[in-house]
Amino acid sequence: MRGSAWLAARAKECAKEALRPLATAARRARGGPDRVVLVLGHMRSGSSLLHHLLGSHAQVLGRGERSQPYRSEADFDRLLVDVWAHRRRLPPPEATLCDQVNHGRLLPAEDLLLHPRVRKVFLVREPRPAVASLVHVLGHLSAAPLAQATDHYLSRLADLRRYAGQDGDRARQFFLTYEALTGPARQTVLAGLSAFLGLDPPLRESYRVFDFTGQRGDRSERIRSGRISGEASRWTIDLPPRLEAELWQARAECLADLERSCSGVAEAAPRP
């Protein structure tokens, strides 16, 4: 059974690769879709929630967290093929394609972030709930989940600072925090993001439940609710004071750099 599943998956990938030149030709002939929005966050940052909000808009199409690397411009058309295969028809020329990228290994060619087709949306979450949730996810996969979780958080925030700083064009990149996205001012945040992406009507705080919901990225039951929840995270953790101070300092430095380089909004959240 396992062998037949592997063969089926391999056949599917080969079929998609065969479609890629056709997708490229069709995109060029029809004039689009040309724009790609990359949600750049860290694990447990709320990127799956944001992807669902974006993908529920009529103008934005995605396939969940694909975990596929971006090595060249051809990978944008591989994203197009994934959407095409799911919809069983080419997206309209005015559509925007969307993917979420939470790991540096998925962006071996960082200069692609400067490509004129790309718009970037940065997403950062406070350290304690992010790390607590990640420790829960890694608990049965890692011998040292806290060390792995904090290493990911720190290294990923360093990635985000670097990505934003290499561009600096505020018209091409937007930042927000998970706390702003889920807080009482979320309608204002969604309106700002909608204006940045030129989405009309604006994004709503309710979203569709897709076939990939709970299968890719966030696998919790909360993502299946179909709307933003303002509830606190169910996972908590006690962090050593020195480590917590380091994580909050990294967050503050990251947000300062994002604010300089991006348009966007962050809800003030000083370290408790």
C-alpha cells in the first residue's frame, strides 16, 4: 500500500511538472496571473490563519502551506500549476497566487523576494505563545523541543529582518503581528492589508474551510472554525527569565526593522 501511494504521488508530481511549460506559456499569453504573495512567518505565527483569510478572497488563490522551495522564477509557475491542478482550470489573469513560507530552507534563492511579481507579507507572534505552541507540536518529534523551538524562533526572526532589509520598498512589503491580526482592531488590520494588496472588497475575518485545512500547516481544531478567534492560546509555558528576555529582544529588533522597511501595523505589546 505504501509503495502504491508513493507511485501515485510521484505520478502526480510528474504530471504537474509536465504542465509547467503549458502554465508558463498560458500565463504569458493571457497576461497573468503575475502577482505572487508570499506570507513570510515562523512556525506557529498564525500564517495558516492568514493564508486562509487571503485564500478566501475571490482574487487570491492558494493551496495551503506547500513546503516547496523557491529556487528560481520557474517555481512561481509551479505554484500556478498546483492551483491549476486543484481548480482543474487556469486561474483568471487578474488572480493573485499565495503561498506561506515559514522556513529559510524553502528560500534558497533569497533574491527571488526582489522579483517584480512578488509581494511580501511578514507575520510575527509574541514569543511565549509561539514557543509554547511549537513545543507542543515538537514534543513527540524532538528530544529537546524547547531548544529546537527557541532556535527556530530566533533564527527565523533573523531571516525576516534580512528579507525586509534587502528590499526596503514599502510598496512591496507589509508586516503585521498575530496579536494585531486577532485583536480587537483586526478589521482595521484587514482593511490595511487589503489596501496594500489592492483587494476589493476587503478581506473579512471569516474564511472558507478548504480541503487542505487541518492537513497542511496548522493542524489544530481552531483552524477549522472558519473565522478569526480572539481567544488566548491554549498552550502555555514557563521560560527561563534570561531566555524569555532574549526572545522578546529579538522580537523587538525584528519589529523595528520591519516597521522601517514595510508598510503595515503591529499591536503594541511590551514585554510583561
